[in-house]
Amino acid sequence: MKKSLIAILTFSIGSLLLTCALCESLVWIFNLRNLIPPPPESTEQDPYTENPYIITCKDFLFFHIPFSNYIQKRADYEVDYKINSHGFRGPEISCSSKNQKKRILLIGDSMVEGHGLDFNSTLPFLMNENLSSFGYEVINVGVQGGSPVYYATNLDRYLQFNPDIVVMMLYENDLWEDRQREQNYNSLEYFDDINKLLSTSKKGFLDNLFISSKIKLIFNQIEKSAAEQEIDVNIIKVNKNINLLPTSSPFDTKIKSVKENWEMSSKYLDICFNEFTSKKVEFFLVYLNLIPYLDLKLFPTINPDFKKVSASIDTFSSNWAKGKNIKFLSLSPYTKELFLNKNVFDVIIQDDGHPTKETMTHIEKIIREWILSNLDKSN
């Protein structure tokens, strides 16, 4: 009887393994896996058109195709974008510091990534140069279009670098970006080889199998991450209240919808805070805004109401940080001073709106000194 049961069990397992092997072979032969594509050939790219070097996915919302290389070009600038194996702009990043320095991650959108600037003029590069002598190295994980929902869905990508400190920069169009990403989320696909972006993932033989990736996908759909659960909740809220739908432009957001939009987006910040805290990573928050200090006669497409929107987000960010007992820096007083004392297009790039090289150098100094002063207090 026992021998019969063993024989049946052996036959069943063998049949299952043979079926799996056959299916796996067919997948490879007919190239049925959904893989991250190779980067397109290097070309000039207007940053305000669709970027072929960035692809969307459900795991991380979107990312630069690893090893992409292109030229970001407009009338007033022409800069190289070189993407590392993790999908971030800049040189390769090791999983941990090789020189025993404490590691600071800069999280943010195009302001951190360095829109319109050579890489050696970007916030992360400048800060890394200036903090090196203090025993810190600074890593860029900023990406154009980033916002709180993006940061919450990319925590695995950030934490693979074993940071000691995270500095997250919020920007005044973040709430609009969040609602846009949520509305498009359910149409996104998964990649079977998404773990390529994660150095810390153990890529054994089984990880390369199509069937293995599909089993993981099924489990992910059954047990959604905290960020995915929040996306679902926010989609329902927007469906019930059309006033929360993203407007055609982030700078046309109405003041009456800001409070509820902030409450929705702050849930993603909660997720980030909880994850960083659990990993004993010190969390700093920065808010950058530019719109309140612009002469809107020069920028007629910006809704005058947006000045109030931006100021409100500044207040909400400050209150959120106080509630979590984390360090917060509003750059509003500093950007206001810049606009008062300089020509507007010395502060921001003409026909673009992003900070100039001189402005970024000024911002870096303010943030760096603020970080150092707070690290002194905590040490």
C-alpha cells in the first residue's frame, strides 16, 4: 500500500514538473515573457514630450530603462542623461557605501533628478561633493514626474541602497501627479524581469522562470502592498467626487480641492515614514515651491488661484512633519528672496520653469546647511 502511494505521488510530481518544463520551454521558444525592453538609441529628447526612455509598470509605476543614454534638449539647454543599471540618472550605485561613509538618499522629482542641468550641477551631485568631507555620500534617486504615490511604490528600490538618511523633496504639483498616476494605475502591466532593478533580490535559477514570476504575481494580487491598497481607496474617492479629478494642467488645480487631495496623498507619505522608521532610517522632508513668487503676467497659463494652492501644500507639509516629529524645511522664504532680488529668468530657466544652475547651487547650500545643523543636534 505504501509503495503504491509513493509510486502515485512520484508519478504525479514527475508529471507536474514535466508539464512545467514543457510550458517553460514554449514560453522561451515563442518569447512570451513580458521583459523590460533594451534602451532605444541615443537621441535628442524634448522633456515636455513623451519620453521613450521611460516605461510604465505596475510594480514601480514608471522608471528609466536601465543603461539609457539620451540628450535632454530645449532652446536654453542641452544636457546628457545617462541612466545606471537601477534606472536612476547618474553613476552606478553599490548596495552599501564602499568608503564607510554614511549614506544620504535624495528622493524627489525632476528638481532632484536635475532637469535642464548637467549632472555635475544637480542637487545630489553638489551635495555629495560638499558633504563628503563630513563623512557622508549622497545618492540620487530622483526621477522626473515623481510624487508621493511614486515614492511609496518605489520603497524597495530606495531601501536596496541601505541609506542612513533619506531626504525627500516635495514639489507644488505633487497632488496633481498623484491623482494622474492613480487614474492610470489599473491599465499598467507587470514585467516578468522587474527584479533586475533590485540589486538585493536573490536571482537564483527559479527567479528566471516564467512560471515563478506568474506565481509571484498571483500572490501580489491577493496580498496587495500598502501603497496599492491606498491607490484603490483613492480611485474610489475620485470616482465619487469628480472635483478631485486631475485638471488638464497641474497649475490649474483649484484651492477648494486641496485639503482633500492632500489628505489622500499624505497617506503615501505615511507609508514611507512607517517603512523608513521600521528600518531605522532618519527621514527629512523638504518642500520647494516657485509659483507663489512669479509675476503671472509673464505666465498667463497659470491659474492665479494656484498661488494659494502652493502655499496651502506648504502648510500641510509642515503640519504633517510636525505630527510625525521629523525635520521639515520649507524653501519658500528662500525662493521668495531669490525672485525679489534677481531677474525671474536668472532664477528659473526661460520657457521651462525649472531652477537654473545658480538657483540649484543656492538651494543646495540651504538644504546642506540645514541637514548638517539637524544632524549635529541628533548626534
